[in-house]
Amino acid sequence: MVTWLETDLFTMGLGFLMLSMGLTLTFEDFRRCMRNPWTVGVGFLAQYLIKPLLGFSIALALKLSAPLATGLILVSCCPGGQASNVATYISKGNVALSVLMTTCSTIGAIVMTPLLTKLLAGQLVPVDAAGLAISTFQVVLVPTVVGALAHEYFPKLTERIITVTPLIGVLLTTLLCASPIGQVAEVLKTQGGQLIIPVALLHVAAFALGYWLSRLSTFGESTSRTISIECGMQLGGSALAVYWRNKGLPANDKDDFKE
């Protein structure tokens, strides 16, 4: 089982994924964030209000152990990722909006992820908000901006590079998922069953609420589907990277998550 992709290698792998996403962006995408505030704002609200509160509420209602609750909340506070852009394309959503929302949520993650994790999980375990912010900045934002800069100033080179980055991205994503699972295989054998219901509830509810919030905001089917996907699909790898770079996050599993 793949278990060797730890800490620094994992961080580098995720950084490359974010770099490859940045290579597909231009600074015009960032400027569009400012010119299209309402649609992006609803999506941002869904990602950084609805889903974190869902994660918190589910952990509280099911009285998850401290590590499981913290993990669920941390994942729910992370930005969207490249997979949401692919899922939007497959579902015939608004791909341009998906990329735009992913960009905005990635930028917002440097503040929102540590802030929300501190607010929602801080009562359960010690949360170093400053450390989380620094980790998010280093692992998520910097590679994305570097990629966008490369696209801006070296467009011809970038066009050649992005022909191979999807394949590398798929391989890296496989390793980024497989390695952490392999490292906690024994824990999953005993506690994995406890995760099925909360994780399923979190994502089903996030997809549904993201969609209906968009419909209530009078958006069309394509836009609503896009916001639903962005709300429901998070960049879980960033949660793992933040966890590994902030060892104060884990807690023992003897306590339930209670008010």
C-alpha cells in the first residue's frame, strides 16, 4: 500500500496540483472576481458558510470523536479544487464560472479556512489560526499565483506544459489520496464505519443546499448546477496538508464533540 508520500512530499505534490491549476488561469480571471460579485458571492457564501456550518452541525449531532469531528470540520472549511471544474464540464455546467469560483475560493482560503476552523473546531482542539493561514498561503495560494504569473508572462511555454499536467495531476491525486489512507489503514479498520454517514450527509446536503440557494437567488439551471458542485466538492488534499503542517490539530479520541 502507498504510504511513503508523507509531509514534505505530500505538500510538494499538492503544491504542484495548485501550480497546474494556476497555469490554466490568467489575471483576467482574477479581475472577473471583482466584476461579477453577485454570482461569485453566492457561491462563496455557499462554500464558506453553508458547508462549514453543515460540517459543524453534523459533527455535533452525531457526537463524533474529537479527531473525526476536527477532520470533518477542516475538510468542510477548505476551498474547491480542480475536480469541481472537471465535474462541472461533465455535468454541462458553467465551466468559466466554476474556474472563477475555484480561483476566488482559493484566494479566500488563506483567511477563511483558518478563521472558520478556529471558530468551529477551536472549542474541541487547540487551533493555531496563524499557522493555518501560513500553511494555506504556502500550499494553496502561492503555487496558484505562480502558475498564473507563468501563464501571463510565458504563455507559449505554458500552453505546452498544460498538455501534460492533467495526466500528472491524475497520478498525483491518486497518490495524494492513497498515501494518507495507507498510513491510517489500521485506524480506518476500526473507525472507518463511523465516517460513512457523516461524510455522506455532509456532501449530499452541501450539493443540495448549494443548488437550492442558487435557485432561490434566481440563477439559471447551469449556474445553479455549477454552484452546487463548487459547494459540494472541496480540495480535501489541502486539509491533509494543513493537518500535517500543524501537528497541534489532532486530539485524542476519548471525547465526543459536544456543546
